[in-house]
Amino acid sequence: MTSPLTLAVVGHTNVGKTSLLRTLTRDVGFGEVSHRPSTTRHVEGARLSVDGQALLELYDTPGLEDAIALLDYLEQLERPGERLDGPAKLRRFLASSEARQRFEQEAKVLRQLLASDAGLYLIDAREPVLAKYRDELAVLASCCKPLLPVLNFAAAGSAQVESWRSALARLGLHALVRFDTVAPPQDGERLLYDSLALLLENYRPQLQRLIADLHAQALARQHSGRQLIGELLLDCAACRRRVSSQPSQEQAAIQALHDAVRRREQTCVEALLRLYAFRREDAASAELPLLDGRWGDDLFNPETLKQLGIKVGSGVAAGAAAGAGVDLLVGGLSLGAATLLGAIAGGGLQTARSYGARLLGKLKGQRELTVDDGVLQLLAVRQQQLLRALGQRGHAAQQAIALKGGAASPEQNAALLAALRKARAHPEWSSLNPHATLAQAERQAQIEALAGALTTA
């Protein structure tokens, strides 16, 4: 079996080495991230595997703190007439008492780089190119290991990317990668591993396999995320409350519906965070607006009529489907309601259970409260906003994502509402309703249809 590629992540103190490891491993709990200098005091490792095979081992190291003094000390280690190469000089240093005392942190870094196949030299691109950084690179070059500079915070307004590019070129380091550990660029990991493959040709197959797996995982997360959002929208669209036409009861029902939808949205948010390996506190939803709900007559939904065996295209049914409420009365019923009652009477027991009670409630003056289209659109926009943010977020980010919503295009709204129309006619599909049946294949197919109507662009 091919041994994994080992990489030491090295650099000055407090430039984001642990943050880079968190983002590459998608582990918010790896190491300790802090603005305090010298937070990492020991070498810590992580392994990336595909199908059980370890492809890459990453080692976080302490920050280099006094490279200027260390470089002077290394130059003093050579005896008269000696011409030690870099690794030999470092081995003499590592055997000295100074490596256990004054330069203990630097010794840990150098031991790990010597034991690794290559190193990632992390740079805070907001910093000017100072002498201490040049001396760090000179010390690290003594290990005679391939070194790939990684510019962190390169997108910041104060970044000095060109100064660093010029300085690195003068030191013989012409390949570099921009990679913001808090908000990685799109395809940032692929670019990082592609650059490593240029430096380490023998490890190219492993790195390409890792790149392919990362791409497949990203697509799978997006698909699963859209499914979670689709299920949220279906649950909310199919949710209904039967309420007596009394103002006090109506207001209580509206509040209860609002609370149920809010809890259901939070469940979706937490599921998306778990899917992307983030913590619950990494996203905060703004409160849903308390709208009046939707006092609809979904008994006349075309999907409902279809389930009852009524052809929507026929004259009477078409009027009922449009909610026309024809004025002609038949035994105290509107013609549309009489048509529905006849269909229920001619149907089976399950049809009578599903729709008979709803029609009876209507005849008794009850109203059905459902979630307003505007709330469904807001939920869709907010959750898609979260899905996009999670796909672009590094696992070292500390600030929570704020979900406020926004406006979708008319085309997006039309596609979404068309997909939700069918869900409204199936209260048995909503986990927010009593006696829901959630294992139906048709329900799952509708979730897929809703997921397809969503966009993450």
C-alpha cells in the first residue's frame, strides 16, 4: 500500500496554521485557535483518507519565534574547516542543549519538517516582508524539503501579495497559493493540492484522488442540503390548522403556527450545520416575521381534486379548482362543495377520512390556516443563503453566519411555488401535522422535486 504524503504546516507564530488545519480537515475542534501568540505549543497531526486509505497526513507545528537568533546560532555550529549541509547542521543543533531550552519551539518545528515529505509555509499576507521572515525561510530551507508558501488573508485590503511574491521569488520559491483559512476561495483546496502535485510528482496520483473525492463530497453535501431544505418547505407547505371563525382562536392559531414553523426552520438549520461539520452556534437565524398566515380553501386545490378522481378540466370541477364558489346552491352547499361531497361519498374509506372531516369542518364554519406563500419563499431564500455560506466557510471562522433572507427572482419564486402546490394538498406529508405518514415514496419524490427547484448559485 502506498504510504501517505506527510506535510508539516510551519510558519511564524499566530499566522493561522491551526486554522488551516481546521479548514482542510473540516474539524472545528482541531487544536486551539486564538489571537494570542504562541497558542500551539506542541505538534499535532491529522489524517485525510479516501475509502479507508490514508492519502495525506498534516502536522500542525508551533510558531517560529526567534529565527534571527537561531540562524546566527546555526552558523556558529560549524567547526573550522567543516562544510556541513543543511540537514547535518540541523541534526547537530537538535542534539544540543539549546534545542531543549532556548530554541525548544523551533526545534519541534524542524524535527517535524525533517520527518515530513514537504512543508506548507503559512504567511499572513497583511504583514510586511520583514527580516525575521527571511531568516525563517533560510532556517527552513536547511531541511532540504520542498516548501510551498501559502498566503493567508490575501484578500484583505491591507494584503501585500506582490511584495511577498517578489521576496519569495528571490529566495527561489516561485510557486505559491492564496488560501484564506476563514473564507477559502472557490476550489481553494484543489488549487492547493494541484500546486503540491507540481512539487511532489511521485505523490500526484494520491493528490488527484484526494481532489476527486473532495469534489464528490462537495456535490453530495449540496444535494443533501437541498433535500433538507426541500423537506422543510414541504413540511411547512403541507402544515394546516383547523380553526373556528372566532378572532381570539384565530390569533392563537396563528401564533401556534408561527412557533411551529420557527422550530422547524431551526431544525433544518442545525441539520445543515451538522452536514457541513459546523457547530450549532455557527449560524443565527433572524426571527420570522409574524404574518397572518394563509386562510386558504385548499379543498379546491387541483391536486386535491385529482386525488378524488375529479377531472380538473370539466366545467364544474374547473370552477371549484379555481376556488370560484359558484353561487348556485344545492341543498345548502355551493356547487363546488357539492361536487366534492359527491366525490368523497363515491370514494373509499381512506378518502372519506382524509377529506370528509375537512369538508365537514368547512360546513361548520371552520377555517383552515396554512403557511403563507411569503413565509415559504423567505424560508427558501434563507436556507439557500445558509447553504451557500456553509460551502464558502472555513472551519476556523469564529463569527456566526447571520441569516436575514432576501429576494429571489420571479422565475425562482414561480418554480418554487409550483412545486409547493402539490405539497399543500397532502397534509399527511407534514411532520407538523398529527398522524403524518412520512415514509411514502411519493412524499420523497416531492422532496426531490422541491430540491430541484432550489438554486445554490
